[in-house]
Amino acid sequence: MADYYEILGVEKDATKEEIKVAFRKKARVLHPDVNKAPDAEDRFKELGKAYETLMDDNKRATYDRYGEEGLNQAGFSQGPFENGFGDLNDIFESFFGGFGFGGGRRVDPNAPQRGENLRLDIGIEFEEAVFGLEKEIKIEHLEHCHTCNGTGAKAGTEPTVCPTCGGRGQVQQMQRTILGSISQIVTCPKCHGKGKVISDPCPDCKGDGRVSVEKKLTIKIPQGVDNGSKMRLSNEGDAGVNGGPAGDLYIVIHVKPSDYYHREDMTIITECAVTPAQAALGDTIVIKTVDGDREISIPQGVQNGDKVKIKGAGVPSIANPSMRGDHIVIVNVKTPTKLSKDEKALYEKLYQLETGKKYEKKTVKEKIKAAFK
Ligand SMILES: [Zn+2]
Ligand SMILES: [Zn+2]
């Protein structure tokens, strides 16, 4: 029969703290990754079993009264190794710098954790995206609670050791399965693994240690942003916990579509309409650009769909504001649908010049009818 006190090298009335210290001391020497002696692994397992038993009040009481045999009969598990290493892993990671072995690593709820990143979607106009703007935004994020200094406990009180797990953050749980009862080490349901509970919560943060704060920020949206562009504001996300850093705030920009302007990267595209006469003769017309009205030349003989470029009137580069894209004007030659009397006379003359025949306002049907008269 193994004597757990002897294995750990502690007195029968040793406190948990003494057991923990003794275990760590011995585990350092016996850990199979360190100790290559053939019996090291067995001895290490024995040590783990002794430690686990004596750290658990129920198990220790059973062991003290009935010995190892009593533990087996009471249905207690055979040490942490049957449970995928449980908290042995955590202890090792804490003093060996984490050469994890066995099952998955448990996230320590007391370790510093970075706050959540947040996202804010904002809509801006087409021209605002081109030239950038300063905008006041309102955000809501979690900030460190200054009333309790993040502890979550009411002023003058402190979190206390969790009565359910005795501060270990984990409890032994029996689960009935068709194969019999299985013992598992699970995160303490009362303290969620923290080992501490707040009996008198801070009234401001309700025990969370963080409070929701509405904040106004003035942000500078740079020139040249596009639909879907993201900006990151460092540390404007939620505050971290256990002293961890705050998360970031991501601003996602939505550029409202314009009826007039279209955009492809740094190029602005618009359309203009010209008459057949303007197209045939060429013209100078005024185009609205993001810089204001600009005169452009429509070349003589322009075809429907031809493009006229206004150099440098496009979108500035985000990285280099002095670099700008172009503004492309797509020319639509529009056939007039209504003609004045004078226009009609001129078009008929033009028709005769172009086709070499006299204009007759007759449909095919009318022509056939006339031929059979
Ligand atoms: Zn608080
Ligand atoms: Zn607990």
C-alpha cells in the first residue's frame, strides 16, 4: 500500500500549500521529460496520484480513514493521469514554461486576457471618400471599472476563496454512463475556474470589473478610402481582463453609391450625352468632377461609348495624396426623339446629302400600298 504522505514527503497534517510545494519540488525531478530513469514515469504517476488525492478534501478524508483501497471502493479515479492530466498540465506549464504533454491546455481564467475587438460600420458620401473627412463617432465599449479597480468586488471588500473548489478552480465530478461511473475533473461551476468568488459585487460593474461606457471619438478618415475599407483604432475595443490589454476598434467604411459617379479603384467614371451634331463636329462641354466643373473637348467624330480622360481628377491614393487617378467620361451619342420644324428641315437636307436620295416620310407598308394603287 502506497503511503501518499511519504511519496510527497509531507507530514500527515500538511496544509494544501505545503503539499503543493512538495509536489512541485518532486515533480521537477521525476517528470519523464526530465528524468530518464526507467522507473521515473511510474514514480511520477504515483506522485501525481498522491498529490491529487491529498489536494481534494473528500478524497483525503477517505484516504486517511480507509487508505488507498478505500479510495478505489469509493469510486474515486486513479489519479490525474486517467483524466488526461488535468491540472498537472497547468502546474507544469507554469513552472516549466509550458512543454505541454497529455490533453489540451485549459485556459486559465486568471491569466491576463486581451479585450474583444469591436466593429463599427459607418456610411459616408462618395465625395467624402475621395477627399477624406473628420467625423465624430459614438461607440460603446467596456472599460476598466475604476470603482473597484477591476476586481469586481465592492469597495472595502475583496474576492474570497471559492467555497466549492477551495480555490483550485476545478472540481471532481462523477458522471454515470452505461459503462459505470466516470470521475472527471471539471472547471468549478461556481467560480468558473477562477478559484475566487465575489460575495459583495461592485455596484457599478456588477462584479464584472468592466463597465460599459459610451464614448465620442473624432476620427480622421483619410482621402481615397473605398467601400469596405477598414480602419483600426488601437485600444478602443473592450478593456482586457486580469490586466490584459484592450482590444482594437475596427471601423468599416461603407461608401454610399452615387447616381452620377462610379469608381474603380482610383478612377472615377461618369457618362455624358452628346447630340449627333456634337458628335460629328466635336465640341467643348462642361463636366461635373469632384474638383468642380471642368471643360472637356469632345473630339470630332466621336463614337458612342468612346472615352475622354480628365487626367488627375480621380481619387487620390491613400498612401500618397498628391498621386491621383483619372476621371473617365464615357460619351453617349443620343439620337433626338423630338425634332423642331427647323431641325426636321435640316435633318432632311442632311439625309439627302448622306444618302443621295430625297427624304420620303413613308414606312415600308405605306410604300407597298402606294405601289399597288
Ligand atoms: Zn467595479
Ligand atoms: Zn470554485
